[in-house]
Amino acid sequence: MNLLTFRLSFHLGFPAAALLAATALASPARADEWTKTYAVSAKPQLQVETGDGQVSVESWDRKEIHARVISTGARIGVGSWDSRQVNVRDEQSGDRVGLHVKVPHLHWMIGVNTLSVKIELKVPRECGLDIHTADGSISANGVKGEIVLVSGDGSIRLDGVSGQIRLRTGDGSTEADRLDGQLDASSGDGHIRVEGRFDRLELRAGDGSIHARALLGSKMLSGWSLHTGDGSIDLALPESFQANIDVRTNDGTISLGLPVTSEGGLNRTSIHGKLNGGGQPLSISTGDGSIRISRI
């Protein structure tokens, strides 16, 4: 132990001193980069799988998919497996492109992860997406198509996305603006906030609040459902929106900002009735929280 480390350990205690000394002596993390561009049609399909990596998707007016992988703290290897590297494998079959990024779990220094991986993608405005991360956030902007985004432990952010959209996160929040189409979203442990014109809406949270704004033009092609095990639900609807509503809370209150014709009476924790004459079923429930339905 040198004099500097001894003085640090004397004043701060050995664990804190060791952390400071190791941080001071560690060399700066290196960044490595891999890029590739794929020629496709106007409506390609892109599949991405990664472990501990952050994925972002942006649309552009080109018949190309451009992929960029940025690794800080480990080199990038292509086509073969090396436990010390970030390994990239890709394939293309016509308009289908696959990208697989395997991230090692050996880059730790006294409890601090020194490795970060980002995957940046540019795709045509109409592009099907199937993106899975084990532990990383996902964002997508301005894309239209069949969209499937799944994160084991990360947030999901969307803006200007349209089509058939399915979102899953095990432990993270979901936020989306300017959506258009059909949305099916669930979060195991995180809140959900969405806004857009919807034809179908399925929202589920295990432990988190739900905030949804269905804008003008929204209609029910089939029943809608909003459910959370532990959290409040706030749903804003157009004034003329029609539905048969079934609203329940085990421990909370219900607030209605739209006229409902009751079927079976109204009470603080359960409401059954018709909204603007009725329509497709709209089911809203929470185990522990309040429910508010308002007009936009």
C-alpha cells in the first residue's frame, strides 16, 4: 500500500479509499465502433437482439437501413464469439435484416460497470421492427409498420410511431406520444403514459400508474382494456366517444368527467354503464388506486 492509499484509508476507511484509488488509476475507457448499411425496399423488416445494450431507431427518407454499434469499454468483434468483446453478427435476406449484438458481463471494477453499448439505427419510414433487449432501453421515432419492442429491464420511448404496436418491459417505464393505430403495452414494474389516435388499446401494469389520452378520431374496432395491480388510472377521451364501460377499483375512488348512463347503479368503487349511448366494451380496473375518466 503506497502513502496515498494509506492516507485515504486512514481518513475514509479502506473500502472508500480503494474505490477512489482504483478510479484514479484506471485508464479511460476506449470506444470502438461498427457500422453497416443495407439496401432494402420501402417496407423492410428489421430484427435486433442484444443483451445489455441501448437501442434507438430513427426514420429517414432512404431505402436503406443503417446500423451503428458503439462500444465503450470493450472492443467489437464480428462473426465470432469472444467473451472479452462485444460480438456483432448480422444477416440479410432480401428485405429482412437481422442484427445480433452479444455483450460480455466481465467488465466490472469494484461494483462499477465500465462497459456501455449503444445501437443506433436509421430505417425507412415504413419498416417493421422486432427489437429485444435483455437489459437496455429502446426508443423509436417516426416509424410506421408492425412494431414489437421488448425489454427485460429498461424503459421504452416512442414518438410519432404508427401501425400495430406491441410493447413489453419487465422493469421499466413506457412513454409514447403521437401514436396512431393499435397499441398493446405492458410493464411489470413501471408506469405507462401514452397519447395518440387509437383503434385498439390494451394497457397493463403490474405495479405502476397508467395515463392515456385517446385523441380525436380514436375509435374502438374491438374492446379496450386498462389494468394495473397497484396504481392509479387516468384516461382522457373525446367528448363523443362511445363505449360500454366497466370500471372497478378495490381500494380507491372513481371520477367521471363524461356522461354515463348507469346500469345497476353508481358507487365509489364500481361503475357499469353506457358512455354516449354505448358501444364496444371498455374495461378499466386497478387493485389499489383511483380511476379518473375525463374529456380531452
